Amino acid sequence: MSNSIQLDANTVAEKPSSPPQTGSQQPGWSELWKKEDWWAIWIGIGLVLVAYLLFSNGSSLKWITVIPAKWSQFSDLQKHFTDNWLRYVAQFALWLVVFSVALKIIGHKLREFIPAFIFLYLFSLVIFTAGQWVEASRYNLEPPLVALLLGLAIANFAPLPRWFDAGFRVEFYVKVGIILLGATLPFTLLLWAGPIAILQASIVSIATFLVIFFVATRLGLERRFAATLAAGGAVCGVSASIAIAGAVGAKREHASTSIAIVIIWAIIMIFVLPIASRYLQLPTGVAGAWIGTSEFADAAGFAAAQAYGGYAGQVPGISGTPDQAVWAFTLMKVVGRDVWIGIWAFILAIVATTHWEKSESGRKANAAEIWWRFPKFVIGFVIASLLVTWVARNYSYAEFGKLVTPELTDPLKNLRTWAFIFCFFSIGLTTRFGELARTGKKPLLAFTAGVIINVILGFIFSVYVFAGHWTSLVH
């Protein structure tokens, strides 16, 4: 992601400033407190360290990482918020303070950011609460998707004052969220998941990326645009689109278009994959693996896997348990594919600076320029993951889930979910349909080619090649 991105009224992701020319003054140590990437690291790693210190002393960060509870009646909501209002106030204050300090030092106007963030947090709370309704999964009301759709509706049918965009810091929120994602993905998960899950996820991810990139460039799209589309289809959808757009220096409309296409296909797959799996009477573990290798967004995929898992014991011919569907999806999507975001960002940042820009300008990039363009949030992602890996080193998977998850990683996961809701809602609030319509049909065609490969490969590996593994999967 870019190191110098600032969102204007219409921005989802902007092309970063051109790297300094050879011989010019390179950015110095001031980057550490003047760039969003570094502030995302300080905030993300700071939260992880606080969580770890509390955990190591027998306490937890979970009091302030409150999220709405599951509810079926409005009386449940009333009781929850009556009992926990102070926790929400404290959490809001935490987010407001850390973001305000960062943005003030970077050079933004707090008199515009603070009112906008209050609006953002309150609506995010409503969205999160709606997503906790016990019937939400039946209607696919996963909070990130609801946040994006509601934001799109507001931006295009009841637009807010333009200065409100000061609080809709899409990239800042997603950077913090991705770093916190690293804290929930210890590298030991690769061992716990097993080589089959990693192998399947890697093959499908690489194949999907290459197909989308190849088709997009053959259709005449810029390589940076092609890379942004390819990452959105191959890795983790919206987050990957934003991250890779910054890493390769794509234009803001490229990220906007990729995000829109990802969401379109993610919503389609919520319905198509469970219906197709039910028609084929796939075991829940097999269906969960197929969904994990064929969905484009975590929230949408989780909804699809959870919905299919509910068929176990209810629909004749469908074997397995509900947990197998969700666990297989988690291994394939959250563990197997999402970890690629840092790898793709690292590789493509180097490719863009050493090859693409060289061919365009005839100038060879030096090491300083590569570092200047490198998406620094990847460092935070890796550090967060290494820290939790270090904590997990002496635990089995069962022990980790029983002892570490509820007190350390679950609170960080809650904060990650808040950050992603802020991001998705902000994406919607800063995206105008008119801008997306101008991009034409070529991006959709390229992405759809990847969808076809993604679904076919995922089906072959899940249903035939590794069927025995997914059928016998035990959580």
C-alpha cells in the first residue's frame, strides 16, 4: 500500500506520489511519524503488545474490545447495551484517540475528522448489531457486507457533506485491520492446518492470480490494474485490492473497480456455492473446502459455509457436522489464502519498482526507492504473527484454542472486525457508481475468467483430489 495516501472526496485508493528521482533527497526518518503505513504499525502492534502484556499477567484486553452480543429480541439488545454501555464508550474513546493522534501528526484537520468518525462509529455499531441477529446468516447480513452496501446506498442516494470524507480513512483502517489479522494467524497454524490445506490454497491462489493477470493484460488493461484485480480474486478480496493497489502504484479508480467486482462475485457465490453443494450432496467438510477456495471475501464465505453446515443432519444425503464446513472454510480461506496478502504485496512492490517502472521510464530503481515504495504494513502483519507464534510455541492446537484464543487472540479479532467494518463502510461511503461505470467491461471479463478457474480448481481439489482429507476433517 502507498506510504503517502490521503483520501479526498472520491477516493477509495489513490496512486501514491511518484518515487523520488535518482539523486534527489529520499524520505528520511520523518516517515516513521508522518506516514499512515507507519502509524498503522504503531497502532496495530501497540494493541497486540498491550494484549500480550495483559495476557502474560493473567488478564485480558477483552473488556474494551466489546462487540454486540447475539440477540433474537429487542429486549436482548436493551439488556446488553444497558450492561455494557461504558465498555462501548471506552472503546470509542480508544479508537478516537489513537486515530486522532496519528492523523494530527500526519497533518490532517481534527475538526473534520472527529465529527465524521463519530458518525462512522455509531453507524458501525448499528451495522455490527444487525449482524449479530440470530437470523442474520440466513439473510447474509454479515457486518462487513452490510457496511459496504449501506455505505454505497448513502453515498449514491443520500450523499453526506464532502468534508465528512475526512473520517472515512479506507486505507488507514484496512492497514490496522490487516496487522491485527496477523495477530490471529500464528505461523503454527500452517502446521496445525496440515500440508494439504496449504497446498490446495496455494495452488488455487497462484493459478487464479496468473489467469486474471494474463487475461487482463491481454485485454489491454495496465499491468498495475491487472495486478490489483488478480490479487482481489486470488487472496482476500477487498483488503488485497487495496493493499496491492498501493504496493504497485495503481490509480484510485483501479482499486475502486476491483473492490466493486469482488463484492459482486462474493455476493453471487454466497448463494451459488451452497446451492450447488446441496444439489451435489457434498459432505460438509468438502463443501467448506470448496467454498474456502472459491469465495472472494471472508465474511461472505463464512456466511456460505455456516449456511451449508446447517444442512448437516437436516437435509438427507448430506453427511458431516456443521463444524466441519466452517473449519474447512477457515483453513482454506482465512489461513491458506489470506496469508498470501503479505507475500503478494512484497513481490509485486519489487516487480513494480524494478521492472514496470524501469520499462516505462528507462531508469533503474535503487534499493532506497524499493524500500520507499514497499508497503510497510506488511512488516506489522509479520511482526504481529510472529509475536502470537512465539506465544503459541508451547501449546498444542487444542490448548491454544482453550487457553490463548479467548484471552488473547479473540479480543484482537474483535478489534480487527471493528477496523474492517470501518474500512468497508468507508469504502461504500466514498464510492460512486458513476465512477465505476466508466471503467468498462474489460475488468469484469478478466476477473470472471479467474472466477471460472477458481471454482473449477477448488471443486476438483476438494471433491476429488483431497476429498478423503476434508471428509474426515476433525476440529
